[in-house]
Amino acid sequence: MNDGSDEDPWERLRTTGWFGRAGWVVPYGLVLAGIVINLAVPRGTTVSATYAAAPLAAAALCSLRGTLAVSAVAMAMMSLNAFWWDRLSTSEALIRLATVVFVALLSLALNGALRHSVIRLASARQIAETAQIAVLPTPPARIDDLSVAVRYAAAYTGARIGGDLYAVQSTPYGARMVVGDVCGKGLSAVDAVTVVLGAFREAAERVPDLPEVADWIENALRREARQRAGPEQTEEFVTAVLAEVPAGGPDQLRIVNRGHPPPVLLLADGTVQPLEPGSYALPLGLAALSQEPQAGETVVPFPPAATLLLYTDGVTEARNSEGVFYDPVARLRGRRFPGPPALLDALLEDVEAHTEGRTADDMALLAIARDPAESRHESPALPG
């Protein structure tokens, strides 16, 4: 998520994950290999390939200064081998040294190009985040007697605006909220987001039952689909979770799940409960495909010091280098947070660490907590 930091994205990339571990080992390992090989072969036979490869490896794994340092060391070792150890003729030694110098200069140019590409990608990601946040409403920090926080983080790859959404508002029936994910990206996804948010805003104020709010959004999406004609007509659908903390009854949560990852309830003792629906329903926009009525609401306790977390599948589909999916229930179990903002910030940081900064999908997060911040305590670090 864009937090306003001025950190160089290239520096951030090269110091994390595989880049951080291999950044210095590989290029200097090649220089060391060159020394060992040239000491092992008969004198008069100079092997320059590993010296030339070292700056190229540094270009991909190190900063500009690091690439320059590796290049200088490689050229120095090449000079010592050619002029002192192997005592080559001046012309042959200069030819071999010139080869390493040329590759070093090429590596510096390559490092600059890679740096520019990473910065451009980071800028595109920031633009996507900014555009999406401009579409999404910013809720107040408190609604009724609930603490509220939201976060949006764009995927590492690409700059197409996604369809993740969230909204929360105070209504005559209590605090109501929605988190959803439109199938698709780009302008059509933005259109669907605006339809869902508009329908939710209106229905949340007018309709007493939460399942009827979902039906209202369903009908709005179907009307929008009918109004589209020609090759641009699409069948948009949205996975979503709607939740309600009833007015006058904050010890309950009412939840309607329309094909979305289940919310998570964090209790005061560190217990984490996934709130699976009694039966799954089709995503919003697809109810016409089934003759069966869509699932109703699920009612669960919302005890003191509890926090409700809603998120999109960018969280649960985030993978590490071994292909293991991120599990928010396991990662958050045993933790306590001073409030929803701290929870969401820690979750985003942990997903970033899990994927080594290479998230493949956007993430929208919403958290609400019943109790004031002073009833909570800071937690230890997330498990590695």
C-alpha cells in the first residue's frame, strides 16, 4: 500500500527476499571462482569468463554503487591475473582486460535500465492505488460506537485498476458494511464498483433486512447489464460480504456472504474464528443462474474487545516462493492489536513479507472493533 514513503523501490526490491540474500554472494562468488580457476590452470592460461560474468550478475542484483564496486574488483583481478600471474603479452592482456571493462560498462547501463523499469512499475502501482482509492469512500474512524479502518493495496504486477471495493456507514438499522471484488479489471470494473457502492448506500438506509440489501445490489447489477449493448456488453458479477452490527444490539454480527472469502473474527484472548456461512450463495449478479433462493444471513456473537476483519481474495491468494497461500487465520492467531488500523497495517506488511513484495492481486481490507483502543495491548511480531 502506498504510505507516502520516499523509499527507492529498486533499493527496496534488491534488499528483500531472494534479491537481498543473493545480491552480494553471487557476483563476488564469481570473482572468487575466477581467482580459484586461474590459480588451478597452468600459468599462461587466463580464464576471464567468470570475471566478465560478475558485473552482469551485480547489475541484476545490486545497486549502481554495488555494480560499480564489483566491476572494479573484477577488473583488478583480471589485471593481476593477466599481467602478473600469467604474464601474458601486453596486447593479449589488454584484449582480455578490455573485454571485462566492456562488460562492466554494459552492466552499469543494464543496472540503470533495470532500476528505471522497477521505478516505473512502482509508479504505475501507485497510480492504480490512487485511482482506486478515489473511487472508494473514506469512512470516518468511528461509526456509532465502533472503531473503523480500511486499507487498499494494488498488486505488484500491472497497473490496471482493479474491482476491489469496501464501504461502511451508519444507518437506522445499525452499522452496515460491504467488502467485495468485481470479476475483472479496468474501466468496466470501475463501473461495476460504482454501481455496487451506489446501490449499497441507498439500500443500507432503506431496507431493514441485510439479505434484502444484497438483493438490491443484485438488481442494480442486472439493470446495469441490461443497459449495456453491443460488443462491450459484459456479465459482471461481484463476490461480496455484507455485515451489520445491529442498532441497540452491538453484541451480534449479521453476515451475508455472496461467494466471498469468509470474514475473520479476532477475539480478546487471541482466538481467530473464520466466519463460514451456513451455505454458500452465488456472487452478486449471478442469482438468475439458480432457481433456488440465495442464502440468508448468518448471526454470530460479537463480544467485547472483538474485531471483525473483512478482506478480498488478494489476501488469501497471495503465494510465497514455494506456492503456499497466505492464511490470515493462522498468521493472526494469538495476536492482539491496539485497534483496527494497527491490525490492517500488520496484515499488509505480513502479506508483503510472505510474497516477498510480489503480490499478484489487489487487496481491500476493512476492520471494525467494538471497544475503545485503550482496552487492547500491543502484540508480538507475526510468525516468520
